[in-house]
Amino acid sequence: MASFTGSLVFVLFSTCRPNYSANLVDNTGTIGPFGTAAREPASVDISENLACNGPISIRGTVNPLADKPSLDVSASAHYVELRNLTPYSLKYAGYPITSGTLNASMCTTSSRTTY
């Protein structure tokens, strides 16, 4: 099992100009053991803050290296400043985002049974 607290992650998306970057701060969480021989999915519980924005969390289970990979996670983000996403909105929608915040929650489940 891996656990961490107080870490910092810098994310850079360079698919558009100007590039979008984000600092994920105050990271805490655990990721359970997983591997090709694992019978049970690993638990995932991660909480962090998007710098100058609100909290982000990811919780659930994963087993990406098993014969039949699986994913069952939920994620949420709150008070994300949308003006920071203007490079993407300009590229894909043709308009800048001038104001607003995002609150979002999502869940996904995936189990690959055939190749």
C-alpha cells in the first residue's frame, strides 16, 4: 500500500497554446496494492486541492494490471475557477471563459472482459 500526505503535483497540458498547467497541493491519500497477480482491486482514496481553487477527491477501486482490468471510481471537484481553462475553451469552442466556477461529481465503472 502506498500512502502520502502533504505532497505537491504539477500537471502540464501542452496540447494547446498557451499551455494549461495546474498545481495540486495538500495531497493526501492511499492507494492499495495491485499487480498482475492481485485477486482483489486496490482501494484508492485521494484528496487534494487545486491551487487557488477548491478541493478535488478521487475514491474507489482499481485493478489495471489484472487479466481483466477493472475501474470503479468516483471523483469530485469543487469551486474550480473556469477562467483558468480559457486556453481550452478558445481552442475547442472559439470563446474565452470570462468568469464562473465549476462544481462537478462523476462516477465510472469499467470492467474489460474480452480483448
